Amino acid sequence: MTNEQFKKDSLERFTNLASIKFDAGQLQHGGMLWQKKDLVYKAKEEVIDMWFYLDSLQKQIEDKTVYEVSEDDIDL
């Protein structure tokens, strides 16, 4: 695999998942993200969530207990 192929594949996966996630979030939170208030606070909440996801993943890697997931396990 080349760097360009990896980049292309990775961006394609991101685009597909981001589109699905965006649409699900719009339905869940009433749409019009660009008009929402407190976006800085909401982004900080997301960063906190990401910290715990990464910390948990690091522990799983260190313990060699990384779990495989399917697309059905992804909360979009």
C-alpha cells in the first residue's frame, strides 16, 4: 500500500462515517448545528469524552485486551 492509497482509503472511511454521524446528530439534537449556542462548551465535553476513550484504549493495549468491534457496535 502506498501513502496515497492509505490517505485515499482513510479519507473515504472518514467521509462515510462523518456523514452518517452528522445526520444522526442532526436528528438527535434538532438540526441546524450552526445555530446552536454554547458550542465551545459542547466541544469541551467531546474532548473530555475523547480523553476517556483514549485512556481506556491505552489501558487495553497495555493489558493486551483490545477488543475488536463491528460496524454494528459503533454508536452513530
